[in-house]
Amino acid sequence: MSSGDALSPVDGRYRDEVAPLRELFSEKSLFLERARVELLYLRNLVRSEALGLQPQEFDPEGLINSFPDEWYAQVKALEEKLGHDVKALEVWLRGFLEKRGYQRLAPLVHIGLTSDDTNNLAYGLLLKKALDEMIGQYERLLAELRALAERHGKDVMLARTHGVPAVPTTFGKEMGVFAWRLNERIEALRAIKPYGKLGGAVGNHNALCFLNEDFDWLDFSAKFVSSLGLRYAPLTKQVVPHEATSDALHQIMLINQIMVELSRDLWTYNMLGLISFMRKGVSSSTMPHKVNPVDLEDAEGQSDISNSLLSLLAYRLVSTRLQRDLSDSPIRRMMGQALAHSYIACGRVIRALEYMKVNSELMLSEVRAHPEVLSEAVQVSLRASGDPLGYEEVHGNISNMEELKKRVRGDLGRRLMNLTPEKYVGMAQRLAKLASEKSS
């Protein structure tokens, strides 16, 4: 199938942009991760001597690397015959081990497990790897924002609240706001580990306990799950609790919203002429002069798609009927697509920033064209000087502020008389510098 025949744009139009995730969330990758879990479990089971077998060492990764080229097609053929994906893999692995000289171990493949023991650990490992990729992408955006905060920390611009002129700020500080927020979510995402379980059909280790009731299967399971880099869940139904996964998805949803807000703000600054984008390619089929902020618009749409899918995943995966039902199976398979749209969005914002030019001179001239933004400074000075109606007087006499300034005496009055709009930026420059620092 060519990318032009793909039903999903993630596998078609945006295929190249999501290559790292496609390698993790393809059906073949899921089967490979299941095989890895099965072989690692088998090795740990044999090493434990819980079933009274003499240890027989083997290398799971080495075995995986020796899978024949047609292994996936063979497993899928078995699945079509058996009607069960994990069982098909189990049968194939048994045959593979027998051919490799592990006849004594072949019957132990998947013993004591249920399909979701294999699935939850495989999905958990894939999600861990995917989160590393996502964090790497978000960190690239974070680096761009920090660089903007540092480079434009002194570039004064007119802030807008409710869409109309407020008091001055700097462009660097405003980019720094997004850098700080993004960094906070990245750190929260980095701290999350998906849950993993190994408890059999309903989470009680029934089969394994029957085989050896004196062995500590809880300790075995905890150590095995932890060795995979997942957080062990001792109390489960057949399926692992998905609250940790939901936590991770919620953090990505928040990152998406940060990217949406950033895209909209930059889009508006572009509309006002305060920033622009270098020409690349064609922006209009009929108007040659157009240079549209298409990357920002695409990022906004990609983030919205991602959040619609992530919202379903985050809320739906945390519940199941009684001990197990399969309604989550098609939903869980959408994880890759949900993350992919966020990955694309982030890449598009990064590309927009790389092509962005900041018109600092226009920003400054706009600030100077709005002397009324000093009304805040005037009213707080009047009140600090003892006039309880300072705000009301300025509010009713915006055009007469120069006369009102003269009523403020002493050092405060002198500073007020020398104040110009471009100087009224508070701690914006210091905050921009703070945002540009890598430590938070």
C-alpha cells in the first residue's frame, strides 16, 4: 500500500513526519513487543525454579533477532485460523522454540498468564518508548521558545487583554510564558510510569498458585514488572488499571492546549504585522502575494484532533465491565494515532518558529502610539500619594493625564513625569531571562 492509498492521514499525508511513532504503534510492532514480554517472562520463570525445572539460559533479544523474515505473516495466518491474536503468538513461539532446540521450554510459553498480562505489558513498554519520543519532540519546541525568550527579552510590545491595548510587555517574556508552561508539563509527563500487571485470568495468580502454592508469586510479579520499567499494580481485575496511562494522556492534552494557545497568539501577532513568516512555497492558488501562517493553523487543527482522541482514551480505558470485556481493544489501538497528531502539531509549531521574523521596530512604534497605556501608572501613583479617587480621576480624564501626573510629588512624581510607554514593562525583561534558563 502506498501512502496515497492510506485511509488515515497519519499513514498517508503525514507519514514521514511520524516515522518514530509509526515504528512503535504498528500492528507488527505490537506483536514484536508481545513476543519480547513472553520470552522475558519465560526466562524469569525458568530462573525462579518455581516450577521445579533446572534453569536453562537463553537470550530473549537474541531469539527475537533471529526471527525469520516471514514470522509476522505466519503469526497473522495463525490468528486468522484461531481467532485470537495472543494465542496465535503463543502457538508460533512454541514452534519457534522447538526448532531452536528449546523443546523443554516450549510448553511453558504463556503458562499461567492471560492475554492481557501480555498485552498490558507490551502496550506499557510501547507507551514508555512513545513518551520518550514525544518528550524529545516537545523539548525541541521548548528549546525554540527559550531561545526566543532570550533573543527578544528586551523587544517591547503592546500587550492586549480582551483584544485591546493593555500595558506594555516584551515579546521575549510572552514567549517565555509558553516556555515555562511547556516545561512544567514535560516534567510532569516525564515522571509518569504506566502500570503493569501479571496476575492471570482475574488478577489472583490462580493458575500459578495451583502449580506451586508455596512460591511467592506476588514478589515474582512485582520484580518482573519493575524490571521492565513499569509500575507494578498488585490489585487488578483481568486488565491492568489505566489511571497512570490516563495521567500521561492528560498531560499531553494539556501540552496540546498550550500549543493551540501559542499558535493562536502567533497567528494574531502575524495578523497585526508584529511578526511575519518567510516565504516558502505557494500560499494561495490565485494570490501570489500571500504568505499564510499555515503551519500554525495546521498545528491548531492537529492538536484538536489529538485531544479528541486522547480524551476518549483517557476516560474510557479506566473502566471495564466486571473482570473483563473487550470494548477497550479498538480504543487502545488508537493510541498511536492520538499521539501522532500531537507529534505533528509540535513539529509544525517548531517549523513556524524557524521561519518567523519579529518586527521589533513596529512593536515599539505601536507602544509609543498608545500613551494611554500609562494610565495604570498614573492612577496607582495618585493613590499611593494619598488620593483615594486616583483611579476614578484618571478614568474620567484619560486625555488629560499629563496634568494629573503633576499632582504626584517627590521622587515618585519625578519618575512618573519621565516615564514613557516603552519603559513601563515592569519585570518583563527579567522574566524573559528567567524563562530562557534551562533550569526551572
